[in-house]
Amino acid sequence: MVVVVVVEVVTENKWWWGFYMERFPQRQLFGGTVSTNFPLRFQDVSNIRQVPDNQEVFVDPERDESVIIELLEMKHELADNISATWFLQDLATEQCAEGNIVTEQSAVFEAQGLGYRNIPSVVTTATAQMAISKGRQGREAQNLVKVYLANLRLKGVGTDILITAYEPVFISPSSESARSVGAGLTVPAAELGWTSMGDVFKQVVATFRVNDWNLFGADAL
């Protein structure tokens, strides 16, 4: 898959349009039992540090953007239409985020190609903007981050799959991210010829596939 990005650039007081193509190859997750498509600039964090068995974490270190896929036991008590916002708010609480403002929330859609034993799966998404610190840094080092979250509810195997993407908007001078990305407002991805984080997130969700349902244990056999 190739995504075409249109970029407007100014040089010598003249505007022109440049076209960049960023490839979205299929990425194998959880030993190939799951796959989805996103750019190779997102590197597998497990090559650097240990990642929990129920997570796959990928980071673009030059932009401090990240994509996380997480498998959780389904919270059956959650209604489908509020599940994405609930997980987003839970994430904000877990990370001691401030200013959690949900800016978008989708309706409930059937997740095409992800049904199991004639039991359909559904997906909802939500987006928020919040202030988050990196690692164990304090509130003085909080970055303003746009967070995209999708909840794929695989009801046939009792699993909530969370797809979360982080896009920094403003980097605090005190944040450890400032050393690699620079402090202040981040440069929009399109200005550098990359696909926006919002579009990367949409592709990850749209191309998500289960290749081996045995990943989900005895219930899937």
C-alpha cells in the first residue's frame, strides 16, 4: 500500500506543490497471528526494551510519534458506543494526564473481516488532546499530545483490542523528548513529506486482520 501526501512548500517567495509517497507495508504482529499496515519509519520498540506480551509498540523516534496495539480481556459491562471514550479516559488517568478533552467520537461500526463463528466484531474510535509526561518525568515536563484510540471488540473471542496512536503537538523544553525532537510546536508531518498521524491511525485500524484465531486461546479453537 502507498499513501500519497501533497505538500505545499515555499521557496524564494513562490509556492509549489510536491508529491511524496509513503509506503504502508503489512507489518506482522504477535508472531504473525495478527497483521496491519503502517510505515516502516515506526520501529519495533521490543528491539530496544522489553514490551509486555499483550502489547506491540512501534515508535518514530524522529517525530516522537507512536502506535500501540494491545490485547485485553473484554469488558463486557461496557456498552459498545462508549467503549473507546472509556478506554481513552482510563488511559488519561493511568498516565496522570491533564486537560483531557475528547475532540472526536465515532459511532459503532461493524469491523469487516473480523467476525468469528458468525459473531460480528465492532469498532469505535475516539480522539483527545491531553498533557502527558514521558516515562517517570513530572508534570513540569508534560507535552501536549493528540491521542487517537480505536477499540476493536472481538466478541466471538471475548477480546478488546486497543489501537492507540500518539502525536505530539507541543514538546516541553523540560521533556526528554526535546533532546531528539526539539522543544516547542512540532512540525506538521506533511511539511516533511510524511503521512499525518491521523491518517496512519486510520490505516492501522482499516487494515487490521487476524491471521490465526488461536492467538486468543481455548475460546478460539
